Amino acid sequence: MKVRKLVKSILWSFVMIFAFMNLIAFFHAYKFTHYTDEKVIKTKVERLSTIKKIQTLLFGIDNPRPVNGILPKEAFNTFNLQSNKVIECWHIQTENSKGTIILFHGYGGNKSSLIGKSNEFIKQGYSTLLVDFMGSGGSEGNQTTIGFKEAEEVKTCFDYLKKTGENNIYLFGTSLGAVAIMKSINDYSIKPKGIIIECPFGSMYQTTCARFRTMRVPIFPMAGLLVFWGGIQNGFWAFGHNPINYANKITCPTLLLYGEQDDKVSRAEIENIYSNLLGKKILKTYPLAGHEDYLIKYKQDWIEDVSAFLNQ
């Protein structure tokens, strides 16, 4: 009897612990994929004290809704497109344009963060279309699906330009934006002239694991639970969100950019993506850059790499 009671007690303890971990994962997943309109400071995990890290592990990150802080200096037109959500865009038209480059931001970003890159594309003779994904800037909602549903918004923007008569369309995306571009080509077979993608992650599970490593906490089993609940809450199977596989459907010319100090995307993920790309492809890496805007440390290199790709 004592053995049975002990076994029952141990099993009950495991059930309670597992339930508690799922509860924590559920709240974390919601906070990670939903921005808040409350005035909070975005959590910088790498800067947290031990106590704050414990609080973050229990209650999740503070994730304020991204707000556009600056406007383009060039004349631009603001308009909305109806996609799976209403998304806001800025269109900057260049005289005697060589074509149009659509720019998509990363996680926690907005179209203001793309102005620097847009300026460089404009100098090279292109018009630009800067886009707020759902939940960001002037677009509808407070949700982000880390590139999954945003793929439809990429298609919406691409189709809009095609309907205006623009045929020379390039897509630029960083991090989440890069993943959304890859998934859009995979799912909808859109055919841009070429794509420029910065630091796309290999899979939803891998990018989640990377965030746990950043906090220096055990990955198993919380990373898997977070991916599971994040997908359930947002209506998709998150374990199948896999840009390494999306690359198998990409046949257009691709410039893949990566910072070798990136702690959120591994070199192995980038190599796997690059290996699977089917069209003409170029991989450029920046030794001292992390998961950041490459114009900060490698502006001239970035400009030369992008210019060479666009002029090939």
C-alpha cells in the first residue's frame, strides 16, 4: 500500500508540474504573439537581472505595440490594403524608376525602421513600398504570427503593385519579414524579380530555442510547449512553420544576408536555407554584426552587396 501511495503521489506531482509548465507556456505564447497598447518598456532579456529573468520566465515578456516614430523625408503616399488584416503602407515613387522594392520589417518592428534601407534603394533608382505588418504601426490588430499569416500580406502588397502595372518588383525583408517573403513564395507562388532576405530563422522551434539560450535557461520542454501553444492560439501548426523547407520553392534570384554574431539565428540555419534555394543565389555575411540593422556596422558593405545584386 505504501508503495502504491508513493507511486500515486509521484505521478500526481508530475501531472501538476506538467500542468503548471503548460500554464506558463500558454501565457508566454500569448504575450510573445500579441502586442499591448499599454505603456510598457519592451523587455530586453539580455539586460535583465536574475530576479527579473525569473519574473519574465513566470509571467512573460513586456511587448508594446510597435509605433512608427519617424516619417520618410521624400514625398510619400499613405494608403491601406485589405489583406487578412488592414495593413498600412507608404509608397515612395522615384522619377524614372528602375522598379519597386517592397520592404517588410522584423519582429517588433514597423515601417519606420525600414526608412534607412528605403533611402539606399531610392539612391539606386528604385521606388519603394514600406509596409506595416498586422499588429504594427498603422495596421490593424495587435497580433503577430512570426511570419506565418504575414505571408498573405506579402502577397497582397505584391498583387497591388502588379495591378498598377509594375512588373519589376523586388522583395526585401529582415528576420520575420524575410520569413514572410519565403512563405509567401512557397504558398502563393508569387514571382518577384528577386528577393533580398536578412537573417531568416530556420524553423519556429529553432528560433524559440534561441530565445531560451539568450536567457541561459533550459530549452526542454518549455520551448516546445511555447511553440505548441503559440500555434494553437493563433490558428496554425507552428511546428510546421519551417523556412528551411520554404526555400525549396524559391527559384528567383536571392541575396541572403547574415550577421555572424547573430544569437537568434545560427549559421547552420542560414546554410540550410541557402542550400535549399533553387534559383541563382548569393550569401553574404558580416563578421561583427548580430541580429540587427546591418547599416549600423556594415553600411558600405551592405550597399555594395545590394547594388551588385540588383545590377546583375
